[in-house]
Amino acid sequence: MNEPIMDTVSGRGTWLILSHAFNMDGRAASQTITDKIPVLMEMGVTPVVVSAQTGTKDLVIEHHQVPAIAPSGLKFDMRHILKKHFHNPFIFKLIKGFVSLAILPFYLLERAFIHLESQWSWFVMAYFTGARLIKRHKPALVYSTGGANSAHFAGYLLAKRFGIPWIAELHDPMIHEHWRGARMAYRWAAYLERIICRHASAAWWFTEGALTKATMRNPMLGKRGHMIIPGVQQPDFQGTVYRRRSKIHFGHFGSLAETRNLAIVIKALHALLSDHPEYSQLVQIDVYGSRLDAISRKALLDYPLPGVVVEHGRLENDAASGKSGRQLVLEAMRQSDVLILLHGSDPFCEDYIPSKLFEYLWTKRPILGLIWRNRQLERILDERGHIAVNALDVEQTRLHLYTLIQQWENQMLPDNENSNPFKVQEAVSQIAALAENVLASSKTDLWR
């Protein structure tokens, strides 16, 4: 192992990165940090990563995978680990069933007393492994990144023990005023947010709203709080070119849930096709990444769209072409006439930007965004010539669908050359600048 390059003025050197979801294909919390690694290395950073066992072991950088210790964390990890190693559905379900049965008594015991996210206990092994790596590499700083909040707790404990700077990247707001989870989970998240705002050398959120509210709850954060839009690496579409087909294809990519569903789109399209039945054979909604949620299914029963909604589910590796599921998704995205961006309708969304937006912008295809009270997200779409509509406004959605179909008929849905995607290089440059300031100032009063 090469000795780390200790250049604390420029921010280069070894960085210990704590990320539960690192190198997990198709997971937003993974993409946010995994895409940054090559750029950090180009800037002279030597990343040493500690992650869960759920992702793929990285062969380029030093990467340590450690488990959670609580039954809920083991159960979460097991599902993803088995999926990596057993591609036969029957064998996967069989082994998963046996393992689940074995840990069930311990899982029920944990849930009887601890009501936290399943990854809460990951910080234990992340801490011990991180401590060993700090002694070996003497990193310039510790960098913790979500989605799992336990990564930040491990970062806090390591920075406090070894007296080195700690920077924290928060993907989503840790808490919000309309919290719907368990009281214990709320108190734990609020505690971690206070720790970050009080002790992190620098911390950043992905939206203006999330930063503003975190600062209001924790004024001691002060100027150490920042907003950095993460962006993603330019996807490799492998030369896939958009071509108009016999139907207009509206594509939704990603998960669906009670608070993020296609019900408004279904209602709006049903109303449109009732007024213009001639379009019934020209419209298709492609759903990739998940099956329809319960609310979307009910909407389809109440507002039928026979043959219009096509569920593709999660695309897996294609043996015939040799393409990965990820590659097939990117190509389907690039070939869509219009991309549907579902923001949700939960108050939480006021401070949240769907990570799918960043990939959507790279495709250059038109985006129809159903946005919930998030002016920053509306501004991003408006400035780039895409469509932002109130997430609960059926009539406005119907009007935009009608306009898009008419434009498609007239062959006026070309690539949007003004899409101006957010580049991961821009985010890393901002993070490197923060690290440079942190290391140059060498604050010594963080733990008083």
C-alpha cells in the first residue's frame, strides 16, 4: 500500500470515506458518492472507503466492507448479499427464507425495544474498522455520507477520538416538521443532526430548503453549512439515439410509493383520452424499476387506461446482448419521448430533489415534473426548458400531456440541448474547496 500524500493545504491526501451504500448498483445513495471517487482521485485524493457488504467490492481503491451488528441490519444486508451471489430466483428465496427464519427471534426482540432504521447499528463496525484505518493511513479527514445516518455517527466518533477534521454530506433532510415515523427514530435523527451541526468541520445538504431548516433548528451551524447539488457522472448511453416510434412513450424510472405515485398522471391522461379518444392507441406509459404501487393500481381501476400502462419492472442483465440491467435502463431512458419526474406529495418533498433528475437531465429528453412546493426544483426545470407542474394538479397535468402529444404528432419533441445537466465534477470541486478551507484553518476547538 502506498503512503498517503499528505497535502493538507490543498485538501489532497488520504480521505477516510464512510458510506453505507457505496458501490450498490442502481441505488441513489450509492451513486451520489461512488460517482465522486474517480474525480477525487484525479484531484490527488487517495480515498479509503468503508461501506456495508451490500455493494460490489471495489478493485481500484482500498475498500473495506463491514456488516451491521443488529438483526435488522443483518436482515437488510443479507437480502442484497444473497442477490449478488444467487441469480436463480428459487435458490435465492430458499436460502433467504432459511436465514430469515434463523434470525427471526433476535429480530423480533430488537424491534420490541429499538425502533430505528435497519442500518442504525452499522456505525459499530464502521467505527472499529475506521479506527484501524486511521492508525494505518493517518488520513487528512473523515468524510461521512448518507443515506444511512449511522455513517455520520461513526464519522463523529472517529473525528472526536483522533482529533481530525470531519466533513458530512446529508442526502435528505434528517428530520422535518411532519415526521411520521417512530418517536425514537425522530429523537435519534434529531440528535445526529445536532451533532453534525455542532461538531462537523463542514456539512452540506442537497437543497436550499434542507439547509435553511437545518440551520433554523441548529443556529450553531453558522457558516459551516452549505448547499451542494450532487450531480452524477455522464451516463454511458453507448450511442443510443432517440428515434420517434409509432407511439409516444412517457417513461417513469425508479421506485413508486404511497407518496410518490402515478395517480395524478393516470387521472389526467384518462380525462385527456376521454376528450380525445383518437389518441388512445398512440400513448404508452412505461414503468421501469418497480411495479405499480397500491395507489397507482387503484387509480387505474377507477380511471381505466387499457393497454396504456406497461410495467417493465426491474431490468436485469440480458444474456443475449451482454448488457447489464443498468445499461438497459439508460438506453430505455434515452429512447423515451418524455420522462416523468415524480417528486411526491409529502411535506418532506419541500426540501428534497429526486436523484433521478440528474440522470434525466443527461438524456436531454423532455421532462414532465410533478413538483410539490419546491421552488428550487421548479426553477431548475424552468430554466432548462422542461415542464414543472403542481404535483396534485390534474387539470394542468392534462393540459401539458395534451401539448406534448400534439408536439410529438408534429415531430417537435427533439432533444433538449439546453438541458445543462449537473456535473459531478462541479460538486467535487466545491467539496474540495471546503476541505481545503477546513484543513487550512486546522480548528482545534471543535471538541471543547
